[in-house]
Amino acid sequence: MAENRENWGSKLGLILAMAGNAIGLGNFWRFPYQVAENGGGAFMLPYFAALLVLGIPLMYVEWMQGRYGGKYGHGTVGCMTYLQAKEKLGHSSAAIIGALVGMLVFSVTTLVNSYYTQIIGWTLGYSYLSLIGGYMDTARSTGEVFASYIQNPGMSITFWVIALALLAFALSRGVQKGIEAWAKIMMPLLYVLGFILIIRALTLGSPVNPDWSPIKGLDYLWSPKWNELNWQSALAAAGQIFFTLSLGMGIIQNYASYLKPDEDIVLSATTTVFLNEFAEVILGGSIAIPIAFTFLGPEGIESGVGLSFIALPNVFRMMPGGQFFGAFWFLVLFFAGFTSAIAMYNYLIAMLEEDLNLPRKAGAVIVFSFYILVGLPTALEPYLTKTAELVFLTELDNWVGNYFLVVVGLIEALVVGWLFGEKKALEELNRGGYWKVSSAFFNFMIKFITPLSIAILLVFSTRSYIKDGYFKWIPRFVENMPELVPWVQGARVLLFVILAIGFIEAYY
Ligand code: PHE
Ligand code: NA
């Protein structure tokens, strides 16, 4: 059954592909603004707690589920969950759980993709802008340049479609020649350029206010603020851990399904976490935030989803060779996002391969068209509303990036901890491993602490989501932003439609 499945070509290729999967726009685009919106130091405490209690254990769980599924020829999470839940529950109940998870994961990858690929398009467009000097003229603020970029479909839609087409091309070449080959080139390059940019960022002086320095920006990030801790920031931190490690999306399992049945899990998974966290808190945290602080001050860093695109061009304006440096930097960001989007894209292709027996090339074309359809509302919003508010994108990201991922993670921990069973789970986790997970870790962490913390988090976040009107059809924007209401509703309609499609898929 599993004979015709591809495997990873080499250990290095596997690690870089997994790092490419995890390291993405989450590190360089999402992390800085999540930190900024949640009070800096108040965010980092729950962030590291979530890394230890949720991130690392779930990473092991997902690698294990994936390798297990791959052995049976499956690369999608619904099937994996079914196989593991069956150990305790038998066929019919396991099928229900498998279908539920399959539906959620399908929805998550699809919806994340609908806005993630937009941002990949922005990075590509901004490389181009950098090259032609599109933001070098200081008469317009970089915020205005960004707004006019996303409101101009000739730019934003064009680069988005180019990005999607390149993804389709890369994916049609398969695991080793497609996924692995891209990661091997782009990931090392990303680290090197990240370092160069950090050095530049930390040696800047503020042209605006001598009190604003890059070091103050770092201070903002690294001073713990216990009194500002709340459930909102804890949830955002946990959501960021899920997002940045690609957890709860099915794509870690999907990549792990191409492991050989006794290839190491624990050490490789830990390495992936380490590589991602380094790229996030060190590279991601030392570039955009210090630069934003230096140029825009404490208020300015709260520019939300546009942070990376508004703050960073400021530095390229002043640097010798900034045009080329900017172009190169955005291009590298593009590849970071690209190697993550490849994983998401591959998930749907694997689904088509396995459910419908479609060849990879046909799958790539179908997924391309599907993603165009689903991403169009996000792409068109700034143009149609003539604002740069991006409420549609933000609404989707709040639901998917902070909420659904966490729900999926809870189910995974419960299935592996309680239904698959200790003996089988430990055997699967540790077979062929350079490092091993102990029975104590399994019984304490994976069975109790991890799911319990997710459950508590979910209770509180659900409460705050209810309070903020997320569950209400007439949304919280009614009072102050009437013109944006249709977009929030649109985001929710899309959410329901995709969930419904996933539901049908799960019961195919
Ligand atoms: N882990 C990715 C990141 O940090 C998130 C991601 C991966 C999102 C794949 C979508 C698809 O950017
Ligand atoms: Na990441």
C-alpha cells in the first residue's frame, strides 16, 4: 500500500523542509504584530509557557501521527485520527471523530491559505516595488505606499496569482524535487539574510526622535509585564505558537507521512521547533520591532497586519543600496512564506491523490483554481472598500489562526493520549529515535497538562469571543464601523461554506 508513496531524500532535506514548513510569514509578519498588539513583554510570558506546554508535546504528537498514517498510505489527518482512535473506540465512533477532524483540518488549511497567500503576494510585489524604488520617495509615508499597494488590484492581484502559479508549479514536481529542493536553497539563505538585517536594525538611530532607539524596541519586547497579562494575550500567545509551528493544520502530519517507518521523530521534531523559534524570537523579534520603534515610536508599532510592510521600507529608504537590499529581503520573505504555503498546498493535493486517485499534476491545477476562488474576497476587500483596514483578513485570522487550530490540537492530544493508548503511542514515538519520549512525559504532559491547558484556554477564549460578539451574526463592528460590516459577515459566510465543504469531504 505504502510502496508508491514518496519519501524524503535525505535527513538534511527533511529537516529543512520541516523548517521551511514551520518558518514562514508567521515568524516575520505575524509574530511582531501579535507582540505589539498584546503589550510586548506581556505577550512573551504566555508565549514561552505555550511553547513548552503545547508546542513541543503537540509537535511530537503530530510527527508521530503523520509517520503512522504514512505507513498505511495516508497523508491526511482525518484518516490518521481514525486509525488511531479505532484502537479504543472501534470503527464507527472512530470514523465520526476522524471525519470531524478531517473537516476541521481541511477548513483550516483552506482558510489560512486564503489570506496567507495574499501576504506572500505582497512580499513578491514589494520585492518588485523595492527594485523600481517604489517606496523610496519620502514624500509619501510608507503607510500610504502600503495602502495604495493593496488597494490596487493591478499590483496586488497580479502578484498574488503569480505566487499561486509558482506554488502549483513547484508542487507538481513532487516531494523530493519540489518541496525538498526549494527548502534546501531558501532556508539557509533566510538565516544569513536575517542576521545581516538584525545588525543593520540594531545600529539604527532615529531620525525622528532621539529617544526612540532600536534597543528601546527590544526592551518593549523583553520586559515582562505581569500586570498586563490577560486571557486575550494568553490566547493570542497560544494561537501564535500553533500558527508558527504549523500545528493544528494537518501539514506537519502530512510532511511526516513521507518519513520512513522507523526514521527518528523526537530529535528531528525538536530540531524543527528550535529552528523555528530561533527564526521567530531572534530573527523575527529583532528586526521589525526595533525598526518600527525607531521610526514610528511606541504607538506606531501597533500598526497591525501592515507592520512588516510599513515599518521595514523605512530602513531601506536610508540604507546605502537599500533598493536592492529591500528587494532581496522581501524576496527572501517571499520564500519563507512560499515554503510554508507549499505544505498547505500539498495537503490538498495529497487529499485529492488519496481520495480521488488524481495524479499530482491534475491536483496542482485543481488546488490552484480552488485557492483563487477562496482567496478572491480577501484580495478584493481593500480595493472595494477603499480602505487598508483588512477586516476580512483579520476576522479570518482571528478565527482560524487563534481558534480553530487550538480546537484541532485539543482533539489530537486527546486521541493520542487517551484513545491510541500509551503503549502504542510510545512505541510509535520512539521507534528508531535518537532521542526518546519517556512514559512519564507521555502520562503527565501529553495525557493531562497539554489537553487540560488547551481546554482551559478554549473556555476562556470562547467567553471572550462571545463577549466580543464573534459568535453573533450581527458583528461587533456595527456601532463604529458600519461600512465594514458586510466584509465581516462575508468572512463568516466563507467560514461556514468551507466548513460545509470539509464536512462533505470528510464523509466522501
Ligand atoms: N508555520 C507557518 C508560519 O509560521 C504558518 C503556516 C504554515 C501557515 C503553512 C500556513 C501554512 O508562517
Ligand atoms: Na513559523
